[in-house]
Amino acid sequence: FKIVSVICVATVVLTPALLAALGFTATGIASGSIAAKMMSLFALFYGGGIPAGGLVATLQSIGMTGLGWFGTGTVAGIGSIVGSMISSICNVTVKIEGSP
């Protein structure tokens, strides 16, 4: 249970920091960042524009406004699922044939 809680909280806390580190800031996409490279690549792919509701637009929206209640719940849920999976993996007991 501890690992699930820790990963759940960590995802909620670290997601905004990770987005800022990638270049999705409160003032827009940072020049020369990974976000700027993503924006350029997506603009080429979509013929010069970034589609509303697409990945880059959504990440920038989160970077500017934060996660909000729905985003926080979603990220916490994903963190809980990942934490539960890691906890299940860590709690597996392997029995070797011939051992007591």
C-alpha cells in the first residue's frame, strides 16, 4: 500500500515540474526546448499548424494552467495503477524446484 501511495503522490507533484522542464511553461513554450522541437515537428506533420486538442496543445494548456481537478485525479489514478503494478511485481515469490 505504501508504494502505491508514494507513486500516486509523486506523479501528481512531479507532472507539472516535468512539463516545465520539457519547456511547457506558464508563459508559453520555451525557445530551444524539447517542447519547441515537438511543436515544430507536429506543425510540419499537420501542414503548418498545431491542432487544437492535440498532444502539444494539451501539454501546453496543462503547463500554463496546471492540472485542474480532473487532471489531478487522472494523473493520481495513473500513478496508483503504476504503483499497484510495481507493488505486485515486488511481492512475487519465486519458488525454485527442489528447494524447501
